[in-house]
Amino acid sequence: MNDMGRFREAVVEWAAGGAGASGAAAAARELAAGTGLRTVVLVEGGSDRVAVEALAARHGRDLDKEGVSVVPLGGATSIGRFVDLCGPEGLDVRLAGLCDVAEERFFRRALERAGIGSDLTPDGLQSLGFYLCEADLEDELIRSLGADLIQQVVEEQGELRAFRTFQNQPAQRDRTVEQHLHRFMGTHSGRKAQYARELVASLDLDRTPRPLERLLAHL
């Protein structure tokens, strides 16, 4: 793991609180200075981080070397703590991020409370570098690639048989293929991140989901 990866782990531990928080805080501050950290990108989960980093790599960019750290929150309700630690009252680095439309209120309130904007609308969030996914990032990727191509990716991952079994479950029979794919990706630990990487690798860059495209352009 490189120093930017260690920074990410330290800031997540710092945000969690507990006995190791003070040591994690000291490590995060030291690593932020040593890596030339300039931007923290706050995303809801690990699969979002994987997707952002994978898309950057496809554009020939190394976010670590650019001083950009993509940090998963472990859920949108934690955004306030991370804004406090990384924003103006903490490490004082530039913030950006991705969130689901349904969780927008948590991001908006956290930024406003930290003095980063006021009376924020969705457009106001975007002007600050925070971009909204209609449902979530997996949904954005599914709509961009299409069900047929994604099923090819599932087959390449050796999981087409498992996917067909999942589709035949009684609870899934009235749902669309796109809904099946979305739910299938969340059925096993690590599967969302696995498919985030593979779907971005298969993406026609001209059809990059708008939130991802705009975030990367902002960084």
C-alpha cells in the first residue's frame, strides 16, 4: 500500500472515533502533508472509489500522484464527520464527491454546516464539485453500458450461471434484467467493487455516466 492508501485508511479510522482515533488523526495529518494532498473526494462506498480510480486510469491519470484521495464514507450519513475532518476546520483541503440523489440532503447539510456554500441546490452542489447519481453509481453504469454488454461482462467473470439462478428466484421474476443486474452485484461482499472495475473497463468513454465524467473533469 502506498502513502495515499495509508492516508485513506487513517482518515477512515479517524472518522470512526474510538481508541485509535488520536493516532489515526496524527497519521492522517502527517500523510496529508507528505503526499502533497490537495483534494479529498468523498464517495459513499468502496465500489464508488474503485469506479472513480478506474475511470481516471483509463484517461491516463494517476490520482495518487496528482494529490487526490478518493475516500469511501461507509454510508452517506457519515458525510458530516468527514467534512469536519478534511474540510476548512480540519485538514483544509479541497473537497469533491459523488452521492445518490436520495442522499443529497446529507451532503448538502454537511457542507452548509461547514460553511462550504449556503442554501445549496443540486446545481449548487455541482458547482462545488459534488455530483449526483440518479439512483446510485451502479445504476448509472448499467444504463450507460446496457444489459446485453453487462451480461457479457458477467459471463467473462465466470458468473453467468449464478446470475441465471438468481434471475429465476421467485422474488426476481417480475423485475427487469437491469434490476436483476443491479441486485446481483450487491449479493456478495466485494462483488460491487469487482463489477465497478470491470464495467468501467468495458465502458465506451463517450458514454461515461455524467456524474463520473463531470467529477473527473473537476479534479
